[in-house]
Amino acid sequence: MSTTTQDTAAQNKETARRFYAELVTGPHPERLEEFVAPDAVDETSAGLNGIEDFRAHLAWIAESAGDVTATVTDAVAEDDRVVVFWQIEGTHTGDLFGIPATGRRFSGHSVSTITFRDGKVVRYRVLPDRLGIVQQLGAAG
């Protein structure tokens, strides 16, 4: 990997860390345009509405889980992609994975793949620990 490619990968990794700290934990959805390109695809939704899908995703997190903390535990970057290992913790305050609010605390580990272009997110995919979270909320045995 060339020095320029290494520098870009390192910058993308730092932007990914800030994405979780400032947009999910913050939450500061008003800063979305600083991190996400207008034509970006959020594959956790239908992926049809660009940045608005990200805005809806952040709103869903805020409604589903109060006092959310998203902590990046590791990140691996190569070229324009970053794989992020992260933990989410919060209080179940709204519909989450089809489960009405329970008021219970939960935590789960997720893995996300983020693709960047010119320092902004253009593709996002997350694999959350749905089963672990659902079990903590008392909805699965």
C-alpha cells in the first residue's frame, strides 16, 4: 500500500470513529452532511433515499434507545473501506427489532462496513447482534 493510500485509509478510519461518536452517541444528526455524501447508500434500510435513509436510521436509534453510547472497539481500513467493530449500549425506550419499549438496559456488538469517497461515507452496512439484544429485552429464550 502506498503512503497516500495508507494516509487515506487512516483518515477514513478516524472518520468512522467520529461517525459513531458524534452521530450515534452524540447524537448530532444536524452534522450528518459532514460525514455522509448526498448520494450515499445505507444498506440497513431500503437504500433508496440517499442521505435521508441515514437521517431516518439515526432517528430510529434515538427513538428506540435512550442514552445510547456507541463505542468503536476496533477498526480495520484498506483503501476506501473500513470495517468497524463497535458496541452499542442504551436503554430500550421505543420499538426495537419489533419489541415495544421495556425500559431495560441492553448492549450489543456490531460489525459495520463503511465505504468512503473523498472522506465521506458513500455506502454503509451494519450487522448488529440482534439475537443478543432481543434476549436481553426478554423477547427470546
